[in-house]
Amino acid sequence: MTWKQKIYAHYKATLDNKIRDLQAVMSGLKESSGNETKRTAGDKHETALAMLQIEQANVGYQLNDLLAKRAVIEKINPSLCTSHIINGSLVKTDHGYFFIIIAAGKEYIDGIAITALSSQSPLGAKLMGLSAGARVEMAGKHYYIQTVA
């Protein structure tokens, strides 16, 4: 397994774990909601039921967002290497490594900081299509692209 494939697997596993956790939370909320409707009616119980429904909606939104991110990740071929930056590229700059995949933040893999960016993020969009040796400026910060994998 290449380092890029290891990074890809790490982000995919992290995302899958978050999805599994939210699915468990959603299941618990549905069970609580079902239990709440079995109780006698009253202001306290109606308020509790309304709060559970709001929480279900919030968790549902988060879950849908993560499922959409997983769909994006699953379209990436981590063994593909190009000379220019595309979705799935691992980019080394003078300011660190960027993995153009999804907005998933910074993780440390083998002790090295990797920042996962979506291609729609401001920096991700500026990097798309560039090759090693190119320079890009973002918010007053200059990035020199050293390698693209």
C-alpha cells in the first residue's frame, strides 16, 4: 500500500466510523421518540417529543452530509497519480501536505500532518489543475507546489 493509499484509507475509515456513530445515535433517538409517544400526553411530554424530533432532524442532516462525502470518496481512485492536481491528488507544498478529497480537516498520519480539502474550498479550487513547480496565493499566503501524487 502506498502512502497516498494509506492516507485515503485513513480518511475513509474515519468517515465510516462517524457515519456508524451517527446511525447509532439516530437509532437511539428513534427508540426514545417511540417510547415518548407511548407516555401520557401533557406539556412536558410534548416538549420532550418536540426536542427529540429536532435532534433527529439535526442528526439526519449531519448523517446526510457524511453520506454525501462518502459518495465523493468512493469515486476516488487512490492509486491514480497524475502530473496535475485533480480530485484525489496528494499535494506537497512548502506549507505542508494537502489531500484533495473532501473537507475533513487535519489528521496526522505516520506523524505527518495532512489536511484534507475539497476541490470546492477556496484553496482547493485554486490548486486544481496545477502541477509541481506552480505557485498559488491564498489570503496573503503563498504556496509553492513541490509534488503531486
